Amino acid sequence: MNVFFGNLEDPSIQPESLSGDLVWYPSAFWLEPPWRDTEKFDIDWLLDRAGKTDVVMLVHPEGILDDPNLVRQFQAIVESTESRVLQ
């Protein structure tokens, strides 16, 4: 089981295994620019990293739906990666 138990803003932090098959992610890639270092963690970083390992991407719908650019970025990410959307 992979679980997101974090609110940190550094998606390069590696997940940790607690016991057996339980893996927790302390941090996420925040799509909204105010919550991430957009120069260090841009969309290309996410796509590259997601091609190698699981990455939690955190999205607040109300935070991106009013911004057509963020909606396009979200769609591009979902279309170009193997994604699972959790609600």
C-alpha cells in the first residue's frame, strides 16, 4: 500500500517504508505554483521523475480551475504519465 501522509513541498524527498508493503510519501509535487519551487520543480522535472518512480501530485481543484494554464498543465501531465487519480 502506498500512502500520502505529508504536506511538505519538496517532491524530491524519498518515500519511506514503514513495514512490509506500507510506503508513505511525506511530500508532494504541488501543481499550484505558490506551493512549490517552480524553478527547481517544473513540469519537466515531474514528467522525468514520474517516468522513473511514483510521485504524489497534489492538486486543489479550486486552485487550478480558474487558471487555464494550470488546467492545460494538469491535462498534459495526466495524458503523458501513467496516472492514478485519488479523490
